[in-house]
Amino acid sequence: MSNIINCAFCNGKGQDPFNLLSPLSECIVCSGTGKIELLKPLKKCVFCSGTGKNPLGARIPCIVCGGKGSIHCESQTKCTQCNGTGKSGSGLPCSFCGGIGLK
Ligand SMILES: [Zn+2]
Ligand SMILES: [Zn+2]
Ligand SMILES: [Zn+2]
């Protein structure tokens, strides 16, 4: 079972949201299609709050979800290490759950 969702990194537009000099360049996350295919069940990526952007500020896709804004995760159990935030104290992804906030 898979799910087709809008690419979070480019908001489904298929263009690289940060490449201002070349507005026609393709989004590196969805290869320009604006759509992403993910297996169910889907969870919103807590590390980037579903935006697909790297919360550390770099103009690159979120390192946890790869820019998709959602992740495939079977677990329902909150990660006790980061209390479900997906972040460690330094702002990097929680090393216990890999930044998804579930374990
Ligand atoms: Zn995209
Ligand atoms: Zn993310
Ligand atoms: Zn964690």
C-alpha cells in the first residue's frame, strides 16, 4: 500500500524552492513531478514540522524525511529520548529515533 502526496519541499510545484537564479530547475526531492510516493502508514515529519526544509537553516531538504515532509513509520510509540520532538539538545536529529520522534 502506498500513498501519493504533494512534495513538501517544493509545495508540489516540482521546482527547486531555493534556486532563485534558475527558476526552472527541478526539485531534487521529487525530480520535478511535485509528487512523492510513500508507503503507509504515513507520519508527519516532526523534525521539519512537515515543511520538508532543513530546520537547521541550510537550503537543503530535511535530513530526516529527505524533504518529503512525511515519513513511513509503523511505530506509534513516542521516543522517550527526545519526548517525540525528534530533536536532540544540539538541534540535530535525535540519535535514538533518528529524528522521527517515534521508536
Ligand atoms: Zn518537490
Ligand atoms: Zn522532515
Ligand atoms: Zn528521539
